[in-house]
Amino acid sequence: MSKDYKIKSLQEVQRENVRKNNQKKSEIKVVGYILLTVVVLLVSSIFFISLGKKQCLLKVGKNEIGYVENNNVAMDIIAKTKKQIEQESGTEIKIIEQPSIDLVKTGKKADKEEKLIKGLKDKMKYNIKAYTLIIDGKALGCLSKSDEINQVLNEIKNKYDSKKSVVDFVGNSSNLKLWFKENVEIENNYVNKDKIAKVKDMVAILSEVGANTEVYVVKEGDIMSKILEKYDSITLNDIKKMNEGFNPDKLSIGQKINISSAKLLLSVITREEKTYEEVIPKAEEIKKNEEKPTTYREVIKEGKQGKKKIKLNIIKVNGVEEGKEVISEDILVEPVTEVIEIGTKKLAERSYPGIFAMPTIGEITSRFGELRDGHTHQGIDIANDEGTSIYSVGTGKVLTVGYDAGGYGNYVKITHSNGYETLYGHLSKIMVSEGDSVTKKDKIGLMGNTGRSTGSHLHLEVI
């Protein structure tokens, strides 16, 4: 069977090709529109997803520091910042205003850790741990380390401590009372970093001299020259200016004198241990003989002085001696009591003791019979400079020479032919021996300040 073939004309072929080309273009456009739609949808999805992501905004007050992924990361950044500040300052800190963490929606990336830490350091408010030095209730300054406060106090102490020892004042507060006269406290607290002082500045403050006004009460044996010795850089004219109508030649026991002197903010107490031997005066036992006249006196048993070793601390404040404290006393030789027999039979007449001479020159600062500290004064006190000559008031014989730490100090006792005895106390030097015969105005010693005495003077008793 044969087939019939239709031959197309040229125009028909061209029309068919155009149709096919148009069909392909339509198909390509559709695919393009589909791809564009997919891309737009994808980008839109990513954009909207990012807009909906929540992050933490780290702030200090109203200051925005930066963004972090979550709350845990924010807390870690704050902790690292605190640690860095403490390492740099060498002490603990206490944050005053804690940074806040706000949860916000943002499309921004989290900030780097270095930026966040720097921002917190710049804006975060905090106090640092400090040691505040307080003297008599007044805060003098703050230091950031315990080693620094110890360094300051040791520098002040070592101006007067010859041993230059290193003392822990922060760790052992009892050392503060041991070494300083004022009430010194070390308070541990947190302060603004601007209040922290330098060691050299604190030492300079404590080394400054200020004015100190006090009232001095005149005691037995006081003379003006001895009072002035107790104060640095004070003259008699200074005292006259502060005390209207003051007469230095007419001091009386109990008199109050206003004195203004230089004073350091911190006074250092030092204790210098000293050991020495001291004579123990022999005691006397008196036996009365009614058959003998009152002029009779006979030693029927010789006594002997004893000896003891005393260990004590010399207490000084800023290098000036203020007192002594006894640590121990050991008896080396026991004293032997001297037994003396005296007559009690009264003579028909007795020489008047007014014939006695003056034992020295000076000012009578206390008279016989005056009431002092609840006790009647048993003699007279004559004050003058240490080393002033002391003379026997009359002819007689030296009964006793010795030392009485709690009373007369170095003393001499003389018996006279008129039945009286005289005692000369607080001597700086004794120039006679027991058994020596003396006449009126013989030199027996030098004036001093030994025994229970507050100034150079002679204590004379007529017994």
C-alpha cells in the first residue's frame, strides 16, 4: 500500500518554526518566574527569622555595653570583668551597681568578649577592699593592702625602736596597744578607689607635728626648770603667755598650769629592759631603856644592808622616758636588822633645836605638817638643782647611810648631842659613812631626785 506525502510550502514551514520558538520562550519565562519566586521566599524567610531572634543586651545603668548570646554568657562576662579588675588592683572589689541584662529582639551579632569587658570596666561602678587607719576615732587614710598598713606603722615605730623589728599590726591588734599611746584601730571596709592613699603619703601625714594643749598639775618637789624639761620646745615665756599672772617662783602643790606643746599624731611606746643591783636598807629595832637618859643611844646588835637584783622596763614615749615597770626582783643578800637601845628618861633641860643650821640653799616647797595624799608631811622639802651641796645641820655622828627605793632614796641619818636625829633624803650622792663624826655645816652629800621623788630636792626630817 502506498503512502501519500504532502509537501509543505516554505511559508508553512516558517510559520511552524515561529510557533515552536514562541512556545519555548513561554516555557523559559514560566521557569524564571518560578525560580524568582523561590528566591524571594527564601530570602524573606531568612530575614523574618533573623528579625524574630532574641539576644541579651548588657547594660550599666542607662549605658549599653553590648549584645551577648544568652544570660549565662552575660554572667560569665561580668565575672571575668570583676576578676580582671581585682588582679589589676591587687585587692577585692565590691560592685556598687550591678550590670543589668535585658532580653531583646535584634538582628545584630553578639559583640566580642574583649569589647564587652572593656565597656564594663569603663562604666561599672565599684569600691575596692581597703584598710582604714583610725587614730582616737579619726580616720587618717586608707590603704589597699594589709602589707602596706603594716609597712606604714612599722616605719613610724622604727623611728624609736632600736631593734627595728617587723611587727604584724593587722593580724594581731594587741600590738597596737603595746606600741602606740593613742587608741589605734584598723578597719577593714570597701571604699572608692580615689580614696586610696600611697604608703609614703600616709607616713608623711603621721610624721606631721600638731599642737597639743594639756594641763600640768604641780606636785611635791616640782620646780620650774624641772617642769620645762618634760616638754620639748617650750620656754618659760610661752608658759607665761598661756597663764595670766603666772609666777614661776611661787609654785604650789596642786596648782594647774596650761601648757601647749608639739605633738605627733602617733606616739610610739618603747620598752628598754634594764637590770641593776640595789641596796636594801637595814631595818632598825628599837629597845627602850627607862634608866637611861634620852640622849643615850647604843647599838647592841650590828645590822647589815641587803642587796637585790631588779629587772625593769624603762618606758619611753617618742624617745622620752615616762616611767618604769618592774618585771622582777630577786633578793641576793638578806638585810640584817640592827638592834638599838635608847634611853627614855627625860632630862631636866633639852637644847632647843633652833640652833640647827640650814642644810642647803633653795626654795622651801613643802613644810612640816602639811597634808598630802591623806598623810601628814613629816619634814620640810627644799628644792634646787641636782648636785647642790647638802650640809649637816649640827654636830653629831652618822648613824645610817643607805638607799630606800620606795621612800627616801639615798639618805643619811645623823644623831646629835642635844638628843635629836636628822634625816637627809633623796640625795644624788652620799659623802659620809656610818660612824663618821660631823660638825655643823660639814658637807655630807649632794641634792638629787632618788627614791620616791618628782624633782630635785632635799627632804629633811628632825626626829
